[in-house]
Amino acid sequence: MLSNLYVTAQRIASGNMWIAEHDAEMLDWVVFFIVIVKAYKVLVSYTKHQHINIRYITELVIITCFLEFIFEQDLDEQIRIILGAVGIGTLFLYVYFYPSFKQMDKYF
């Protein structure tokens, strides 16, 4: 099972996706919609409290990096490495500072 997961991860990382052109375009629209919804959440939070919630921005960065890393087929290998590193680094920071983020949400 782990070997199948590893092979699938290699295919995704190398850009040899298993989806057709039409499916890829639809998937791009789904990814775009998810990112826009998260950005809208940041905008609503700002208009409501007059400050930007760091937790929402961090979630937006994590989601955007991983969605682009996984679903975008036209990226260079170097860009994939950068997106993966930024996504994983931000994820670790999010997990590490999550109690602080929750505490900040109580005050605003």
C-alpha cells in the first residue's frame, strides 16, 4: 500500500497526472473557487473587525500552496519544490502557533 502511495506521489510531483485536459480545466476552476472562498473569508473578517486575522491568512497560504502543488500540471520542478516547502513550513508554523491563534480569536 505504501509503495502505491509513493508511486502516485511521484506521478503527481513529476507532472504526469492521470486526468484529461477537460478534467484538468474543471479542476483548475474548483481550486480557484476554493482559494477565492478562503480569500473572501479573510475579507469578511477584515471588514467586521478592522484587522486581518492571521489564522485565516495562514490557512489560505497552506491551501493555496498544496492545491497548486498537487493539481497544477504546468509547473516547473523548482516551483513545485518551492510551493511544497512553503506549504509544509507554513503548516508546521500553523500547528505550532495554533493555541495562540485560538487565543487571538477570543479577543477579536
